[in-house]
Amino acid sequence: MTEITAPKSPVTAEQFADEIREQLKYAQGVTVEQATAADVYVAAAKAVRNHLQDAWFTTQADTVNGNTKAVGYLSAEFLMGKQLENALLNAGLTDQFDAAVEALGFQPKDIVDAEYEPGLGNGGLGRLAACFIDSLASLGVPAFGYGIQYRYGIFKQQFDENGKQVETPDYWLSNEEPWGHIDYNRDQKVSFGGEVVEENGKKVWKPAWSVRAVPVDYLVPGYKSQRVNTLRLWTARSYDEFDLLAFNRSEYMEAVEPKVKAENISKILYPEDSTKVGKELRLEQQYFFVSASLHDAIRVFYPGQDKPDLTTFPDKITFQLNDTHPVIGIPELMRILIDEYGYDWDTAWTITQKTFNYTCHTLLPEALEVWPSSLIGELLPRHLEIIEKISDQFKAELKDKGVAENTINDMAIYTGDAVRMAYLATYGGSHVNGVAELHSQLLKDVTLKNFSDAYPDKFTNVTNGVTPRRFIKLANPALSDLITEGLGTDKWLSDLELLQGLAPLAQDDEFVKKFAAVKQANKHSFVGFAKDHYGIDIDENTMFNTMVKRLHEYKRQSLKILAVISRYAGIKNGTINADDVLPRTVFFGAKAAPGYYLAKMTIQLINNVSRVVNNDPDVKGKLAVHMLPNYNIEMAQNLIPATELDEQISQAGKEASGTGNMKFALNGALTVGTLDGANVEIRERVGAENFFLFGMNVDEVESLYATGYDPAKYYEADPRLKQAIDLVAGGTFSEGDRNAYAPLVADWLTKDWFMTLADFSSYANIQAQIEELYTHPLDWNRKAILNVANSGFFSSDRSIEDYLERIWHTGPLA
Ligand code: Z16
């Protein structure tokens, strides 16, 4: 084992400035005088990367030769956020950077801002993957993140003059991207299509076409661990640049067709969150990165070996399947072992089952991928055969266990017409986990009940977490300093349970005032950020009330906007006394999947409520609403620390976990929320008296579905709700056009699948409690401090420790 060397010895600010100058001169070819903030950003990124290089080499060597098994995190998404500040923090170069950049005549903030945020994920699942690889590196666990370097990330969101969402492409690679190392020498070939033939009694796959998978490596530096792991994102290239014959005949478009077809594979991120898409290209993407990654792991762990002993593969690396997206990896590893390395079926199966584990991130049945067999057969004919055989073996195993015939049919992996990827993952791996206690329980009781009955020991829970480095230290430096002052140490950044030491300080009025001042300063900063970025004016002396997350019916942005409308109407018509109204600014941020009709209409409604409310002198100073465009990591880092009241109002039993909820609690916002996902655990930890709970629980939701849900009944019963819906239907937010929101209104009144109307009264009623508390700032802030103090559990370091213990059975390098 190689000795751990510290990152390149710490440098002074002067030395770091020289390193930046050197990069500007020799790598970018610009003088200091010519350099723009964007140039300095690239130069500083490369300079800090150089400081991490030795630790990266050491970690790579120890990953292969060291004392513990590595983790491979297979994920279609990694939503990393900007990298520079994080790399500086983990390299211990933040102060040097600040001084060096100033010496060069720039503001550090302008340099950090010059980075373009990569959007290689949709939302929670992709951001969780980014938090997890941060924690793996910080804990010193050898790990690879494996995914796709999409050329276009999640679309950029704008709003047109009618308030409708407009998507524009996110061409994030149009400027120099200093972090990724493209490595043409460690490429992999990934094949598709064709047919399976028998040769000498053996199945042989004769694919029709292949693409070249080229890895782009990103450093994943650990915080204070001296370790730097690897995020390996594959990009698709063509083996044939163009077809020379076609080109010679002047058929230019046809000539580049093979190149276009190959490169399309890594071209775009599907902009869907918790909804399945079932498109051929998506399956191509999934197979592309999973096949390349499995072959890569064999190359890494058995270097130069033609006949490696792959029975040891599960001792070298354990692969986590992040949702169903990488589950094609199960038949792919079977194929590799049998067809490429000559193992028999049973040996291959033992290896495969030991190698994989599956995390389910949803409770929506429609989000569990099911692929038509015809599609798999066309694209991956050998895999379809293997899946059929796995399915048969599974049925036989269930029969042996005495499982009833009809239950066995219900559990089919391969139905003849389709392949159910969640079932394949559950059978094909060692462990299955949900992402919060409630979610894992519902997986066992409902979604995967038959599987849990047949294999109870497979099922476990790992509650999600978030990295305190990005979401406290970088996002909220003022709170970080106060925490360090309060605890007398900054060790909490790698041991977040230490935050508990803040609990007694909630009774110390001086500390509470300092805490309140930090929040106020963060609100003030956000006002500046919003002015710069969105050109809006915000009154910092109003309560900042935020709902940011993907737009989905189950998350119930509708509930929030209906409550806002009801408040607006109440002030206007005098049913609410304007003097009693606590001034609030409501922030929404949410992208809708481009094809999701009702979600897009909800965005349009929010924008138009914003237009009407913000321009109405009757509610001025009392209520303002902003739909902030293009919610992303940068906005989260600015808005979360400034938020006082966070909305986590999904229908109970629908949000698997949520991770925004954790970020808000850790930054001292109070939550108004339902008993859903990780809200349940947040409330348990911070204390019921420090959490605004409302709405039905899972059992109540279930019995209401069972007895027949009629939303119109709730509309008739609560005049506040009726008035709000009537205003939408009557054209108040569409310049008199009564049709503008007709489909949304019709859905509320006749379907309302996620029971927004049923929870409205409870939600509207709890607002009085919230506002009463807010008028007592010391009491409010005491509760906010207790939220921070008791949320240490929600560090992604703790999540990773749970995975290590319950699922991966590995640990840090010595
Ligand atoms: C996703 O972001 C999530 C689930 C899913 O099946 C697919 C995608 Cl792209 C989210 C869950 O909705 C959320 O509750 C959870 O916190 C997050 O994954 C991380 O587990």
C-alpha cells in the first residue's frame, strides 16, 4: 500500500497567485492584463486541481491495492453544482485563493460566479448522488461515481410574457470546462442490436453497431480526508467519423449519420423526475454507461489480466444501483461473465447477486421502469435471453419457497411483454433500500410487498442526507462561523451530530439574537442576489417563505398557490384584517418536465398570481409572490440560508424522502409539512413543538381513497378554498379569460388525485400558528436553533456510514 501523501504542501497566497499567473500564461495564453474573470476562474480551477493531483494518484493506487472493497455508485445523474469553491475548501486553499485573486485585481466572488453550473441531473436523485460521493471521499472510502457526461444538461428555464415555462438548451460545454480529464486511452466499446446465434452449443451475440465510450474523470476531493476519489462520466463517440463513400457522393448528411447516431447517446439528459419515460434512447443511455462502467471496473481491479479470477469481483467493488436506471447492469454482468469470461451460469449468478444492491427512490408506481420486451430484444437481444432465464430461475425459486402460483405471477420479472426493472433489481442484488424510514416501510408493505415477504432480510432503510460542506459551510458562511463560535470548534463539519451542542444555546438570548442577525444578513444578501439575477425588489422585512423543488402534482405546489390566492382574496375583501396580516414574501422555484401539461400550467398560474398580487396596491407590504426562474444548486445555496419558513407539503405517502427539507432545517428554517418522506424523521428529531405539522397521514389518505374521494365536497365546505378556486376559474389571473386554467380547475374539482383540496383547510388553519410565533422573534429563533441543533443526523456522512454498515460491508482505507 502506498503511503498517504498530503496534498501538495500548502502554499502562500503569493505562491498561489503565481500558480494562477502561470496557468493564465501557459495554459490559457492570456496576460494578466487581458484576463477576464472567466479566464481567472479557469486558471484557478487548474491550479487547485494540481494541488489535488498527488492525493488523487495515491487514492487510485490504494483503491486497487488497499485494504478495503471499493464502492461503485452507478447513477444516471450527478447534480454536482459549481466546483471551484468546494475544491478550494477541501484543498485547504480558500484563504490563499481570496488573497491571490485580489492581488490579481479581481473579487473572489466574481471568479467563483464565473463558473457555469453543470446540470447533469434533474433534482433530488442527482443531487443525492453528488452528496454521496462527497461523503464517500470525506470518509476516506474508495469509490467511483459512474455516470454520463451529457452534453446538454437539464434545460434552462425561462418564462414568456404569459408566464409559461420556456425551455432552452443547457449547452454547458460551450466554454472551457477545467475539471474533467478526458481519457481516450481508457475507452470501452459498447455494442447494440444484431442477433444471437448458436456456435458450438454456445450463445454468441453478433451486435449490429457499436459506440466508443470515452471516460471523462472528475476529481472528488474529500474534506480533511487527504483522499480524492473519481467521478467517471462517459461520453459517447463514434468509431466512424463519417462514411467516406457517402461523403464522396456528396451526401453530407448521410455521411455523418453514424457519428450523429453514436454521439446522440450522451447528448441529452432526460428532463424527467420521478416519472418514467420509456424511450429507446434512454435505454441506450442506460446500457451505454453501465456496460462501460462494469468493464472499466474489471480493467481497474484486474490490470493487464487476460483471465482474471472474477469470483473475487464482489470483494473488489460493490455496485449501488441508483433507482432502476442502471438495472440493465445485472444482465450485463451476467453476459460479461458467461460470454466474455466463460463462467457457468450459477457461478455468474452468485457473483452478480453479490455485486449489486438496489436503492429505490420512489413510491409512484409509474416511476418504476418497465421496458417493453420488444425494445430490449431489438437493442440487447442477448440480454433479453438472460433476463428470461433469470425470470424462470426466480419463479422456480419462489415455487420452492412455497409461494402461491398467482403471487409468483404477480412477481414476474419478465411478463412476456415487458421487463420490470425494479423486480429484476430486487431479485438480482443482495439488498434493497428505501431512502427514509416511512418510504422503506411502504416499500415493504405495499410497493414490493411480495418481495419483502419472500426475502425479508434483503430489505433495509438508509435515510438520505446532505453534505454539510456545500449546504452549510459554503452556502451559509455566517451561520457556519456562529456554529463554530457556539461549539468552540469547527469539527462539526465532519461530525454533524456535534450540532447538538447548540441546543442549550437556544435558551441564551444573546446567542439567539446573534442567530437572528445571521438570518437577517442572509435575507439581505438574497435581496441583492435576486436584484442582480432576476431584477426583482424584495422587502427584507417580510417573512421569507419558500417552496423549491421539481414541479409535480404530488408535491402540491397547487396547495401553496391556492393558499396564497386565498390570503390575497381575504385581504382584498376584508375577511382578513390587513393590520393582522403578517407580511410575507413567498418564493417558488420549480422546473416542470417539458411534456407535463398540468405541471406547466401550474407554473403559469403561479407566475400570473405573482403578477397580479405584486402589482395590487391593496396588498402592498403584506404579500408578495415570486416564481424564481431556473431553480438550480446555485439558487439553493443562496435562497435556503435566507429562508425562514420552508414548505414540505406533499401528499403523505408520495415523497420518498425529500432532501431540501434537510437543507432548510440545517440552515435554521422552520418547516410547515406533512407526515411524508423524511419530514417524519426531521420532526421526530427537532421536536414536534418545533415543526408545523398539518394534513392527513398515510392511513387517512388510504382510507379516503378507499371510501371514494370527492374533491368538490371540500370545495363546497371551505369558503376560503371556494373563493380561491373561483378566482382562478373566473379569470382573475388570466386577464378575464375563464378558459386559461380550465384543465387545472377541472382536475382540482373532479380528480385531484393527490388530495390537495382535502388538505387545504388544515393547511390554511395552521398559518395562524405560524404567524403568531413569528411575531415573537426570540421564540421563533429558539425553535430555528433547535432545528439546526437536532438535524445533524441528516448529514450524508451518516447516510454513507449506514450504507457501509448495512449494505456495502466495507469502510475507509487504512
Ligand atoms: C428523483 O429525483 C427521485 C426519485 C426518483 O424515482 C427519480 C428521481 Cl429523478 C427523488 C425523490 O422524489 C425524492 O423524494 C428523494 O429525496 C430523492 O429522489 C433522493 O432519494
